[in-house]
Amino acid sequence: MASRLAAFFLLLIALPLHAASDAARAARTWRTAHEQEIVGELVELLKIPNLASDQANIGRNADAIVALFAKRGIAARQLRVEGAPPLVIAQVSSNAKQTIAFYAHYDGQPVDPAQWTTPPWQPVVKDGFVYARSASDDKAPIIGFLAALDALRAAKISPSVNLLFVFEGEEEAGSPHLAQYLEKFADDLKAEAWVLCDGPVHQSRRMQLFFGARGITDAELTVYGPSRALHSGHYGNWAPNPIVTLTHLIDSMRDTEGRILIDHFYDDITPLTPAERSALAAIPDVDASLRRELALGRTEGNGKALNEQILLPALNLRGIASGRVGEQASNTINTEARASIDFRLVPAQTPESVRAKVEAHLTKLGFFIVRDTPDAATRLAHRNVVKLTWGPGYPPARTPLDLPIAKRAFTLMTEATGVEPVRMPSLGGSIPMYLFQHGGRTPVIGLPIANHDNNQHAANENLRLQNLWDGIEVYAALFAGM
């Protein structure tokens, strides 16, 4: 196995680069003449609601992707496991000995339509942008792949490797069935390397290659006060206020500079390699411009750069719920307070190790941990009770920057665009990259195309069309030059 992979990677380095530049130019020429058609296909795909839990509409998305490939004479299939959205795959054979897989997902984050300027599933094309849920995360690559294939076909340029396209339907739900898919359909999903096309380009607006992704695990914490809401004048300073309990608990876990205060939380971290430190030093400094863009009077990390901070673990407070504010505020001691937290993990942390450290921290603070809503007897028996519910999670992953395939992709992108891409040791976000690595045996790299200011996961998500155009050219270069 090792000798075959070594031979494959040496072949990658040896291939001429003119194929990449020729393919990129052909893609630009074809795209310029077909922009309206490309945007039209993207808009039609964006019209379909795509929450992973919405079985009917998620099925419509899968059917639409199959139809888009069929339109081009490419057979696509829907793989299925029980209780999961279909995994859509399509193969383009070049009679090559090796296969490169390209991954994207077709599901999206939940929406609150009241926060959107335009309805989230009624795409609007305006001033060079497309506004809709999943415009950037992650339906843009799907259309980009198809347009790149169209361009290569029009120019009579054949892909240099077999191409496998894989589209997941529950990435935003934590990919709970992806491992099962990769195991059950191992032969259908076999590839010598994977390219994950999810996430944004660098904040400098240069395209980027990423070689890792942080892992994730999340938790819901509920702490308790009195069994019924109490008048704060009659019972204040006597009946514990759960909001105060919760905020002090959170304060014990994380400081205002982003440092996690839980004992031994950083013990498992794998240090950066010299190649990763070198890549980190070469990344453009965008902190000052981002501070202006985001109106930030300060940043966390005691002066460390953003690109350095996202290589560390993080504790993010997603929300707190208890009581009311403003005109609805009342002089009340509430019955409970709830916090939603996510942890971002770096090599070699695992969700299991992080959960154990968090629970040890809660116990050390004197909290009695329960998994279900406690009854009165339980609350009476303990000074502080916390209901702790862990969500799904997965570990981080990282591919060495100095692998031949990493070098090849970097060179092809540079040749295609005329600008060196940013090499990011790890994406700040989380994707289940580790599953594609098969225990480290398969190289995995990431190539996102969406604009960095795309409102990912938020209202008014958007895609800058120029990012799609750039993506089409780079995809064509990779298809032809890998």
C-alpha cells in the first residue's frame, strides 16, 4: 500500500503544469459565455429548502443533484443508510489508475426568516452576489464542479485522474451517519486522496488550501434556582439566582482572552510542525482590516493573530436563556438558567477527553451532574445541580503540509490563478475530515471557494459570484492537472 501511494505522489509531482493553465483559461472562456446559465442552475438548486431534518425537501435536493449530473450524461447515484439523508455520488472515469474524491454538502443551517432581508429560499441575485441559504455553504461548489466539467468538455480536455464527487446531506447536523456510509460503501467511496470543498477563502480574499479542521463537541448546561419564580425583594440574597450561578460557572471555564481555564485542557495538544509554523508565518496579516470591518475595539488572545488563535482549542458560548430584559424585565428570581456551549478541538484532543475534563471541572466546583431534569428530591439533596447534555461531536484532523499531493495542489492553484494560495494548517471551523483520512492512510486537503464575508450560518447568507468564477477555474485546473 505504502509503495503504491509513494509512486502515485511522485507521479503527481512529475506531471506537466501546462494542463492546469490551459484548463483554467478554457474554464474562464467557457464561463464568461455561460454565466447566466451557471447562475440559473445555482438559483434553482438554492430554491429547495435543505434542513437535514426535513426529509421531503432533503430528498428533493438529492434528486436535483442527480438530475444535474444526468443532464450532462453523467450517472449519479443515491447511497442510503437507514435514518439518514442520501449520500449522492457521481463518477467521471478517465481510465486512470488513481481516483481523487471531491466532497461538498447540500444541507444547510436552520433559518429564522424574520432576520433575513429576503426569504432564505427565494434566491436574489444583486450587485454581483447571490443571497440565499446555502449559497456559499455549501451548494456553490456543487455548481462549480459541474461548470468546470462543462468547460473541460467544451475544450476537449480530459481529466487526468478519475473523479469521484460525493455530496452529503447532513453535514450541518454533525454528519452522524457519514462513518456508516464510508464503511458500508467503502468500495464505492474508495479514493487515493480527498479534496473537501467547504468553508470560505482567506480573509485576505486570496484562495486558500487548508490541511486540517478543528473537531467539535457541544453541550447544554442547565442550573436551578427555586422551584417557582420568586419576588426578588422578598427572597433576594437568600434564594440562589440561577443566572448568577450560571454566569459564575461559565466564568470559571473561560477567561475574556479566550483561554480555557479547565484543568489540563491543553495537555493533549500536538505542537505545530516546522512546516506548519512556516506556513503560518507566510499567511497575510488581516487582523487590522478585520477589526475595522467588524467594528472590534479589541480582540482576544493577548495580541495573538487570528490565524494563530484558530489553531488553539476554543470554548464558545452560543447562548444563554433565562428571564427577560427591557420592557419585559421583571423583579424575579427565575427557576433555571441554561447555556449552550461548543468546544473546538485541535490535534490530538478528542470529544471524549474534553467531555471528561469538563465533567471533572463541574464536579470540582461542587456541582452534582444529572442527565435528565432533576426532581425536587434531587435538588434538595445537593447544593448545586447541573443538567449536562452532550451533543454529537468528532475529533480534529490534520494532513502534513509537505505531502506531495499538498505541494501539487498548491502548484496547480498558483499556475491557474497566477497567485499563490494561502496555506492554512487548519481551518477554524469543523468538518469531519478525520473520517476521510481512514486512520491517517488517506491524504485529505481542503479547497474552499466562498467569500469570507458570506454570513455563513447566519441571516442573509451570500456568495460573491466572482468567488464562484474563480472556483470554476481552479476546479478545472485540478481536474486536468492532478
